[in-house]
Amino acid sequence: MTNSKTRKAPILFILMMALYGFAYPQDHEQITIGTKHRIHSKVLGEEREYWVNLPESYHGTGTAHKRYPVLVLLDGHAHFKSVTGMANYMGAGFNGNRKIPEMIVVAIRNVNRRRDFTPDKVITRRKNDTGGGEKFLGFLEKELIPELDKKYRTEAYRILFGHSLGGLLATHTYMKENTLFKAFIAVDPSFGTWDAETMDKKLDAVTERSFERYIYIATANWGKRNIRNRDRHVRLYESLNSKCKGEFPGKLAYFENENHGSVPVIAFYQGINSIFDGYGISYRDIKDKAQLVRHFEGLSQRLSWNFTPPEALVNRVGYMFLRNSNEKERLKALDFFILNTENYPNSANAFDSLGEAYEVIGDKKQALRDYKKSLKLNPDNRHAAQKVNSLKKAM
């Protein structure tokens, strides 16, 4: 017969532990860098998992008007942590390091990478399931991207990142007549499945549409097999360059001190910098509105996409001029703040800053109008509310 005290002891212990947990909560919280999602692919006939990292400002106060480019990672489980860290650091402006736009990073977990990343059937003695690349691209462009566009505030500028076989698929996608992707980072792409005849056929089929996109190709050091690997990459790159009538929008980089496994991290950093070269112009180097507009028009022309000067950059330049002791220079601030309201008409902060500029130069009526506009866009803007009240009393 069991003693009643013995029987109650475990229950009492559990209750004490539960009470202890409530009374003394853990003193740490998890740092979350993304969310997991699943989508049923009719194209592939299977469930697929993808991970999403949203940029720093996505849920910020007054940033609901912002839309973001999308970076898609193949072999997502391998690259998600490193790439999201770099993309967030480079885009959010930490320590003034705003070298690229903030972007939504989407990582796709593998099911069968050899099947999904090979655009052509690989002939082997044994049967294999290679050659499913086009089908996988159908999943990306017909199912995943539309879902992302529906769920998030996306911009239709999309970058495809792939390493090894993923780099092969990224290069293949770049060379297609039609694709939803605008830029590509192909890291040490495995061109071993393309013999010279296959590569020539693919190059012959390339049209001017490919040269409206940007491609960055990274080559690693393969030791004894290095010459063959580099030759394939150089041959493809030089052939593309020769076919392009104007300046070729791309770059080939060789990493002497990196092998096939170590190159993705540094290649992403260099590649994303190469794509957005010039995006991170310093506010100190901007002399007037015309110079800034020309600068981003050049970037937009190179990338075949309209990249307006970043709102945060223009705002900072505006305040730099607004604080200038020279009246002529101080009046330049209006040009920048007005530019922001034109480019970002749904930004409460843009109109708040424009109102402040007009107030500083003495145009209180226009300042009041802009503060009201800011308050209408964001009723929680305390600064604009205070200014509206004070200006009404003063007038």
C-alpha cells in the first residue's frame, strides 16, 4: 500500500516548480531574426518551407509607407543567419553604414537541391532526378513571390543569391529571356554540368533582356583543380561582356584565399556592395539637390530600376543645410525636404521636417500646412501636434 505522503510529494514538487516559475521569471529573452512559413507548391507537388527576415524599420513608427526589395537565398538554411546579419547592418544605417537599401530576406529550405538547382538533365550511368531547375523557378516565380507580395510590403526589385549548384541556377536564371529577378549573386557556380557545347548554346540564346539585370560572379580557389574552375567562370563572364553592346552590368571576382566552402560570406558582402555601388553616398559629399538626383539617376540606369534617394539620407542632408549659418546655404534645405515629400508622399516624417524648415526660415503659414499634413498621415506624431497648436496660437 502506497503511503499518502509519498504519493503527494511529486504533485507538491510540480506545484512548487510551477509557482517558482511564475514568481521568478527567467531573466532573458530570445533574439528572433526571422519567422518560418510553409507553402504548398502545386508546381512541385510538395510542401516547402521558407524563412523570412524583415528589416529594422519594417514595423517602425511612421514607416508603414515603406516598401522593400526582396533578397531570395537558395540553400537558405546555410546562409540565412549570416546574410540577414550583414543585410540588416548594411541597410539600417548603423554607425552611418547605409550602403544598401533595407530589404526583406527570404531563405528557402532545401528538399532536393540536386533536382531543384540543375536546369539541365545530367547524364549519368545510373538514373537520377536532375534537371528540375525550370520547375523550381516556376515555384519561385508563380507561387512564392506572389505570396510574398501579398503578405509583405515588397518592392518588385528582387535579388537571387545562390552558391555552388545554387549559383548555377542563379546564372541560368540571369541568362533567361524572362524572369522576375533583377539582380543575381552567383557564388562559385558549379558549371561542371555544362560542357563547352552546352555553354555556347546558352550564350547564343542570351538576349538584351539579360543585360537589363546585374550579375555578380564569385570564384573560389580550388587548389589543384583551380584552373578548370576559374576558366569556366572567366569564359562565361567574358562571353557575356562581349555580347553586351554597352557597359556590361556585372562583375567577376576571384578570391584567392577562399575555398568553395568559405567563399559565400565574403562573396555576399562584396556582391551586394557591387550591385548597389554608390547607394551609400555620404551626406557630407552632397552639395545640392541636382547633384543628388543625378547620382541616383545614374544608379537607377545601371540597375534598370528606379531607385530614389533614400528618405533618411535626404532628411539628414536637409538638416545639415538647415543648420548652416549662411542664409543662402540654409535655404537649400527646402530643396531636399521638398524632394522627400515628392518621393515619399505618404511619409509623415517628410512633411514634419519640411514644416520645420519653413518655420526656421520664417514662413509660418506654410509650416502650419505641412505640420497638418504630417499629423494627418500620422495622428500619433506628437511633434507635429505640438507645432500645430503653437503656430495656431502665434498666428
